[in-house]
Amino acid sequence: MSAEWGSLPLLSLRCILDHLSTEDALAALSTCRHWRSAILLYEGRKETLKLNVKNLERNLFVTRLFKKYTRRLHVIIDSDIKDLENFMNFILPQFFDTHTLQELVFIGPVYLQQKNIIPASKINRIITESLIFKNSHCLQRFVLLGCVMAPVKNENDRYTHKNVEYYSRPLTFNAVTPADTVFSGCNAGFMAFSSLRHVVFDFDLLSSATLRTLRQLRHARDLTLNIGQKRPVNLPPVDWSAAGRDLRVTLNIITVPHCMMNMVIEEVFIEGLPLFSLKVMFCETLHVGILQRVVLMYKETLREFVWVDSPGNSVDICSRIIKHHRDPNEFTMSNVNPIILLCWQCTNLKRLVLHGYWVWQYDLLGIVRLRRSLQDLEISAIYNRQSRFTSASRSDHMVRVLASDTQKMLDPEYVKVCILP
């Protein structure tokens, strides 16, 4: 390495390193001793930090470099219990030095692997809640996917690190109950003025006690619940009257099998649910029963509707058919596209996304003209001739997309008609 590059002042090096990514900053270590010394003194500005639990040594080094200015911390649990304990005890406490932590995310192995029957990873409650309490002035989003808060067996765990000991002093964990699945209800008073706005976790962690705790957080307005990623699917009973009046719930239904859809309808889509957004992904059918329940119960609150399926691999015409999974009624027997009925009834709908299904172009025109409040519309497959699919495979003008299908260009005049006010 030339003398000029090897003797750059530390201030100049700092200006350069401010623009490096995590990988580039680590690569800069191998240039020379002077750069390596500058790296060790450098406090980077990597706003999003993603740490894999199994890479303990790398996590120690990267955390030392970037912890001060990290705003979004994503913890990916891709290892065994011992590695997770080491991470919670040696890595996570260092983020008590972070100035403005805005997002804290834990992703368990069930979301990383193809196996659905995997035990949820247990997160150290004392360290995690103490970190949330320390950043209560800036933390806005907390995500717990495929994870659970571990029960507190001994409050002496708070003395494992000086930062944890200091910031956990006002908190108590002796009164934590099994119903406190996410946050400890006994510490909700200390979090009343927290900036936390959005909480995400699996539906099986939901309880009435959790809703009461969230109600005490003044700024907590958005709650996202995931259903179906874990097996077996657990749908605990919930009293939605315990939730705050301003709470907005987003439901993500992911890979739920056909045989369980009716159970989801009966136990999840119940009275009192403040449904703001519904996203159904990769369930292999457009379940009209869900549309019916949404129209009947949440037409005033629903703002976003997303239904996404991948194209089918089969060439059998029967695989195109969208079957009704509930008893016929006026909703399913009207011979009208159910999406049109959804747009007609849900007067506050702002976003509509539909992938994996063919939609007749005049049904699309009806959607656009019927619901003027739509600000975002995504439909990936549109057919212009009603005779393209046989009546046997076309159910309510909706047809499954197959991998062998091709999309033809739409008539420009039709597109112009759709976008005209």
C-alpha cells in the first residue's frame, strides 16, 4: 500500500468510513494497520443492523462499530438455545448505548426454515423489556415473529450486565403472569408515555391481557397479527373490548390450509375486531367466506385488502376453479365478482391488491368506477374476452392463474377509460 493512503489522517478516514456499508467497513480492516486502527476507533452510522445469532464473534465486532447510531436492529435467530443465550447476554445489552433505536425485530427459526413445526425461540424478558424501556422516548416499532417472551425464573438475571441492572431498576418482574404474552402488564405504567406505535407478533400470543397492556401505551395505535406460519395453528379467544378505541389491526393470513379457513373465520373474524387491513398470502384459493365476513362486519373500518397467490403449476382445467367453502347464500349465489361486492360495501377502502387470479376487464372497470376512494390498485392478470375461459372454470368471473398463462396487451382505449375521472 502506498505511503499516501497508509498515512491518511484519522479525520479524513472517518469521512470516508461514514459512507461505507457494514461489509465494506469490515473489508477495510484488511488494507493496513493504520486503517485497521482507524476502524476500531470509528463509530459507524449503519442505521439498519441485521445480526445472525450464530455469528457471535462477528456480532461482537459489528456491534462495537455501529451500536451508537443504529436505528433499526433485526435479530435473526438461526441457531440453537445456547447461541441465543449468548447473544442475549453479551450482544443485546450493548445496544443500551444506542442513541435513537427506533425499531427492534426478533425473527425466529419458523420464519426462516421450511418446517412449520418448530418450537418458538424464547427471548429474555428482563433484557428485552429493559431495552424497550430505555428507548421508550424513540422506539416506534417492536416485532416478535416466531418468538415468545421467556418466563422470569429469577430476577437476578437483571444483574448480568451493568446497563441492564441500571435501566431495569424501576421495572418489576415478580408479578408477570402467563397472560402477559408480549409485554408485562405490571410494567405498563412505566411505558404509558412510550413512543411505541406499532407492535407485530403471532396471533397465538394474543390475549385480552395483552390488549389491556397495549391500551395503556398512549401512542400504540397499530397492531399486526400473523396467522398460519406456525403449526398447529392456535387461535386463542380474545375480548376485543379490552382494546383501545384508536387501535388499528392488520391481519396477515399466511399459508393456512383450506380445511382450517372456516375455523379462522369463526374464531378470528369476530365482533369488536377493529380490522384495518387484511392480507391473505399463498393460501391457494380465494376463500369467498372471508370476503363475506369482511363485508358484513368490517365495511366501515377496512382500509386495505391484499390477496396474493402464486400461479398454479397444474395444467388441469379444474385447478382454475375457485370453490366455495361455505354453504351457498346471497353473497356466493349472486354471480357477481366478490371483489366488486367488497369494493361496493367497504366505503373507506384505500388499497386493493390481487395477484394470482384473472379478473375480467369490465369487472376491473367496475371496481375503479365504484370505489373512487382507492389510492392504490394492483391487479396483475386481466383478460379482455369473457369467452377466454369456459363457464365451468370461471366462478364469479374469477379464475386462478396458472404458470403457463400469458397476459395479452390491453386495448389502449380501455386503459384510458379506466384512468379517466
